[in-house]
Amino acid sequence: MFYEIRRYQVRLGRRAEWVRYMEDVIVPFQSSKGMDITASFVDEQDEDAYVWIRRFDDEAQREALYAAVYESGQWKNEIGPVAYDLLIAENSVVTRVVPTPASPLQ
């Protein structure tokens, strides 16, 4: 099992709009496809930063969920274009992490 910690840079002054879109559209859509979204955050020190965490059982599950989400017509035609308009995609950072044996996130 592992987590993805995803850090996004939102276009200047649009973070509130991004958070609404994440919470109203992206999270429900991805959850409906089976994605386990563990948490989401705004950065107190960077007014245009957003962080969220997703959990995967293994690489096979991650690949299947990525396909279900990102290869869907709804993502390609509706959700993705809005998301990419709100983000500076080239500044996104995705980090994969594995919990330590004593971590509560098992």
C-alpha cells in the first residue's frame, strides 16, 4: 500500500475556485470511480498552493483507477479542461510515499 501526495500550484488568486471545484466535482467524480481520497489541504504559507492525498493498495490498483478516471470521456471532455485551466500543471509535484511500520496511516 502507498499514498500519493499531490501538490498543485493554482493560478494566481484562483485557489478558492479550485477548492470548490475539487470538493464539488473532482473528488466526487474520482471517488465514484473507486479512488480513495484520504485528505486535502490548502497551504497556509502559499496562497496559491493546494495539497491532496490519495491511497492505493498496489500499483495494479493505481493503474486501473488512473485508467478509470483519466481515460473517461467525462474527465477528458468536461472535468479535465476546467482543472487544467485552474492549475499551473507544470508546477505540480506528485510524491509516492509508503507508511512506516508504526504509522497510523496503514
